[in-house]
Amino acid sequence: MCERGVWQLQQVLLRYSETGYSSSGVRFYLKHLLPSWEQRNPQVEVVLQQDKYEQPQATFVFKSGARSEIPLENLQPRQVEELLQLHRDSSGPNNFLRHGGPKVWTERRSIQAIRGEGRWGSEREFPKGWDQLALKYAHYQPLMREPVVPNPQQQQPEQQRQQQQYQQQQR
């Protein structure tokens, strides 16, 4: 990025392997597309470095002295071009907007986790949430005139067995 007429990106160091598969896109870019990028951006010094059997990597050095290292493995030549252009247009590495940064505090309460009476159903009727049988009826017949409240005889046999075992353990 040009701040007050001064470009911030000064140097690009491109490390690649001449034989590695993950460097194939970088090698194509260096042979065919890099000369035109260098002509359009004479203010940026491009340094090429061959590292045998190493993953390709780009190191960007900015005027402030900050450095940014980006892996280039398995990238297409177009993606390498976009990456160089992105760093040329930036004023430095992104040191401040990383995940896990400062927490956001607000005075408004979130509605994502509020659960209470009337929001997800009555806790008195269904103490452990909705009965699966009632949900099945609601999904199969969504336009019923009267709500279906399952009675204990309609519960599944496995649930009845679990309730009986629980009651025996309580005695």
C-alpha cells in the first residue's frame, strides 16, 4: 500500500524447491508470470532462493521492519499472483486481527442461550424436554387443529422399562 507516496512492501523472498511437487505452481509462476509482475512493481525487490526438498514459502519484508511468512505449498500460479498483489497492497502484516483476540463486551443480552418457561415448552409437562412421540406427531401432521399431548400409554416400551428400573432403584 502506498502511504503518502511511499510503498510499504520492500522485499519479497520466494523460497521453493526445484524438484518438489508442492512447488510446481510456484515454479510455473517464476518462469512465466514473475517477470511481468516485477515490471509492474519496480519498487519491490524480489529474491529467489532454492531450497532442496523444502516446502515453498514467501517472506514479505515491509518498510517498518515487520516480516510476514506465508506457505505457498500446492498453490496455483494465479493464487501466487494474488498473494503477491495482496501483500503489495497492504501496509504490513496482520498482527492485530487474529482469532482469539480481546473479548467483546456489550450491554445487550444474547438471545441465543436463553431458555425458560414458555420458550421451549413447559417444564411441568415435559421435565426432560419434548417427548419424541409428540415431536413425531407434530412433524407428521403439522396442521392439526388440536395439539397432541401424549399420554403415558403411548410412550415407547423402552422408556417405560427405564422408568420402572428407576422407580425400583428409588425404593
